[in-house]
Amino acid sequence: MKALGVMNGFKWVASGLAAVAAFGLAGCGKKEDQSGAGGKSPSIQRVVKIGHAAPLTGGIAHLGKDNENGVRLAIEEVNAKGLTIGGEKVAFEMISEDDEGKENKGPIIAQKFADAKVAGVVGHLNSGVTIPASAVYNQAGIPMISGSATNPKLTEQGFKVAFRTVGRDDQQGPAIASYLASNNKPKLVAVNT
């Protein structure tokens, strides 16, 4: 059930990113001639690449795979609708990379995405990987959105291309404490730092 929730969350994120990429970055991508035989006028299709990065191997690969499946599902649903922009058919394509949850892999993958001219990125999963990767995305002007990077530093860098869908670490703790204090009224509290 948890995996379904993660997939639905990332499905929404990917759909939103796909729409932003389509409207804001319609000039990106490549055109493919989809003309058929028989003298019909050619139907041009613009392919818009969306990057996905998360740990797809290792101890938390199940989380990365959930994210990847959510992005894949969102792209399939958007493509099934036959989106057109300015009379031009648009198709989205996912490029997925395994960052292994390792900080040094983030910038390498971000550069791969920049070289591949992706329109946007869904990921990374971990704050420790997302933060160094975000500098590369910022320099390349590629919007990125993470559904799980909670370290305040990600958005404190001031990058206009970095987005998250969850609260920061310094917001989550006080929110949880306030909720517990008002609803559960615990007599004893332990804090792990």
C-alpha cells in the first residue's frame, strides 16, 4: 500500500513536470517525422525527455524503483492523451539513472541529463545526492523536483530550478511536535538528535 502511495505522489509530480516542460520548454526535444505512406501530410512529433534519478540498486532501491515506476506511469498516461502544443504532437520519454544513493553520483548524472538535453528531472531521492546535483541543474537551467529531499540547504541555495513536494527537515519536526502536543498530549517525550 505504501508503494502505491509513493507511485501516486510521483505520478502527480511527473505529470506536473511534464506539463511544465511541455509549455515552458516546448522548443526542447527533437522532432520525429511520423508521416505515413500514401502522400499524407507529415505529422511532426516533438519528443520531450524527462530525467529520473534515484537509487535503483542497493539497500533502498525499492524506494527508487517506486519513484521510477510512478514517473513511468505518469508519462504513459500523458502520452496516451495525445498532448499537442501549438498544433504539434508532443511525446514524453523517460531517461532513468541509478544514483546509488551516493553523493558523488548526483553531479555526474545531472551532467548526463544536461548533455541529453532533458527538459526536466524528477529526483533525486536523497538530500545528500540532490543538493550537489542541483548545482549542475541550476547551471544548465534544467528544472528538477524531488518528492523526498528534505534538507533545508536544497532550497536555501536560491536556485530557481530546484523544487520539492515535501516540507523541510526544520519544518517537519516542529509540525509533528505541535500535532502530538495538541492531539495526543504525551506525558513523556524523547528527542533523538
